[in-house]
Amino acid sequence: MTFSFHPEAETEFNEAIDYYERKDLGLGYVFAVEVNATIQRIIAFPSAWPTLKGEIRRALVRRFPYGVLYAMTESEIKVVAVMYLHRKPDYWGHRV
């Protein structure tokens, strides 16, 4: 199974990496590793996380207050948001 990012999800992922890197040198890398590990868990067990809205599911990122929101097909995981958990909860709704 493969995965891809919605363009806005990729932008927010990169912005979060930059934010953590500015906070502490190397922390952006740690964040990126944790998000990628979350995506790998999603690929391995795509139905393991609860649905939020429609077919969108959310897997929490370890060590950081983020969730990976995704939709799945038979062959692909589509990441629709790398969501900061303290942000307006439905901001990503227009992406699906």
C-alpha cells in the first residue's frame, strides 16, 4: 500500500517541521520521524483508528500534539491533514 499527501497537508507538515526546528535544533527531524512512523502504522493497520467524519480517520502522533487524518482506498492512504490537536477541529473539511 502506498500513501500520498493532500497538498495542504504536505504544507502543514513542512511548516510544523520548520516550527519545531526553530524551537530546538533537531526537534523538527524528530517530529518528521514520528509523523512518518505514524503513517507507517496506518499503512500496516489502516482500519485500526476511529473515524472522525465520513471516511476520515485519525491516528495520533507519539510525543507531539498532532494527529494524522487520512482516508483509505484498497491501494492507497491519502493523508488529508497533519493536524495540530489544539486547532479548530474541522478546518480540514474542505479537503475531502
